[in-house]
Amino acid sequence: MSGQAKNCGLIVTTGVEGDSKVEEQLNRGLEENTLDLLDRTKDLPRLDSRTLITNSTRLLDKAKSFYPDLVVRQSGKNFHFGENLYGTIEELDLEEVIYVGGGSAALFGRKEFSNLIDFLLTHEESSISNNFYSTDFLGCTPAARLLGTTPPEKDNELGWLTREISLTPYELERSARTQLDIDTPLDLLPLKLSDQTGARLSDYVDKLEWGKTRIKEIMPQFTDQDSRLVIYGRLGASTFAELENNAACHINTYSEGRGSFSEPGKEGSIPLLGGHLLRTLGPKGLIERLTNQGTGLFLDTRVLFDYQGQWPSRPERFSSDLLEPDGIKTTYLRKLTEAARDSDKPVVLGGHSILSGTLYLLSKEAWNLSAPKSTNVRPRNYKF
């Protein structure tokens, strides 16, 4: 095992996109989280360099002003994630690297980042990520080994790549802290409930309104043994296990679409169940069918888009998540959003994060939001 770090570097990449109201809401959240990441890693022992790669001029200007030691790279329209990451590793001759996406690690503190460095100090030829199968942040040693692979287009592939280059992959325990990733404006709202966000992001989300979303309406069901939540979409086994251990309510799950990407034109499993219900029953009928199975619904809408063959724009998707149908031109999504907004039972629409990190956070914070209706008592395991 190694005992001394040699040129350990942090690389943060933050991309912003679009100028609509909902896109700008997300952009600001990403920028504030990025500044928090840089605040929490400032003067961190054994961290030799920090690099920010972003296309946000606003973020670059602030970062340069706040952190004179920061290496900054402004990305352009033809940004390629892997080429920029690999180029920085090579240019700075990094032996150990910690990569963090600008929407991830919102609940990480200095201790957690220090622990990542400790891992790299004590493990040779290894990687550690928040999610091996779909990576948002990762530590890797030796970093130069990555340079022998084809640069990936997205960070999600990094975990897999480290195994391909014969590194031993490790994964952090699944939790809200490791799994929460800010992908949409909706992902910002549950952070209002947490006391673990950085100061800048916390100040920003505190000013956001819950709006038409039904998150606060559905949360008490986590602590009520007479409630039954229905969850449809890319729900993983680890998230379901978390709910089994920490939620008092019953859970109905319909998991499909895992392994697909949340964007058009990517190969992945076609969600036959949800897609078929949407096509045969219509948007309102789909909401009614699923909500009839329980007392509240979490619906990952992205898995329905490929089946429909019509992908809504980013502003449309984000507006739908916020249950704001006005301005949504894609007919089926507008009707689905209206049905979720008007349902007698609370419905939460969103992307993958609402069934991953956000769901971890909501199920935990529900016990603190109001007086629980039930006591969550789980039997202890006993092994002969």
C-alpha cells in the first residue's frame, strides 16, 4: 500500500445549458453547488491541485475571484467530457485524481472529501465511485492508467472504464449523500429539507418555492403504515432495500428502463409496461391506473419517452417535473402533467434522481418533517 500521495488533483466539471426560466433555475443550482464543492475542498490537506472545467462564464468569473489557486478551463460548444478530463490529468501529471460532476456530492463535507484522499493513499491500482454502474464522482489511482482508454462522452461510464484497465473498483455505500445528483430543477427542492448542503446552495434553494409540486404532500406517507406508495421507473434494488428498512409505508414497485439513458437516440431497454399503459389508456388513464394501486405515486417519466418516439424539449421536461403544464407543446406530456397535477392522490414526476438520491433523502427527512403516523420497527436479523 502507498503511504504518500503524489500529485493528487481534484477535477470538477460543470455544464450549464439553456436560458429558459426552468433551465436557468437548474443552471444557478449547479453553479452554487460547484462553488460549495470548491469551498469544502479549499486548503484540504494532501490535495495538490484543483481544476474547474465549465462553460459558465458567470461561474468562471466567481471561481477565479474566490479561489486564486484554482486551475480554470472554459469549455466550448463542442465540449467532450472525456477529452477534457484526460487532457487535464495529462497536463497536470496527476498520479491520483478525484473527479466530481458539478451536480453531485451536494451533501459531501470536508470529511468525506478527506476520506476519498485517504482511500487513494491506502489503495493501489484502485478506484472508488458513488455508483460503479452510473458514475457521478470517482477517485482513481493511478490516474494515468485512464489515458490508455478511449475518452468517454459522459462521466457515467468512468466506473466501468476503471475495471477495463484492471483497477480494483470500490463503491461507496448507497445513501442520499452518495446518490443524490442535481439533474433537474425538481432535484433542488428536496435539498430545502437537508442541513447538509453547502452554504451557497442552501441559501439558493431556500429562496425557491415548492410551487405546484406535491412533494411535501406525499412525504408523510413514508411514515404511515396505512399508506402505500407506488413507484414506477428506474428503481434500483439498493433504493428499494433502503425503503424497506426506513419507510413505514407499503411499497408497490414497477421497475423498468434501467440501463437506458435519459436522452433521445440512445440504446436501452424499451419500457413496455409503462409505454403500453400510456398508449392504451392515455396520460390520464395511466395516472389513474397507477394511483389506484396505492395512496401516492412517484413516476419516472423519462422511461416513457422512447416508447412514445417523441422526446420533449428540456424546458418541457423540467416544466412537467414542476407540474406546470402551461407552455408544454408535446401533447402527451402536457396531458400527463395535468393529470398528475389534478390527481386526487399526490403524484411526483421527474427523472432518475427522484427514484434514487432524492428518494433516499425524502424517505429520511420525512421522519423529521412532521409527527410520524407510525413507528418504523423492523425486526433485527439473527444468524445461527
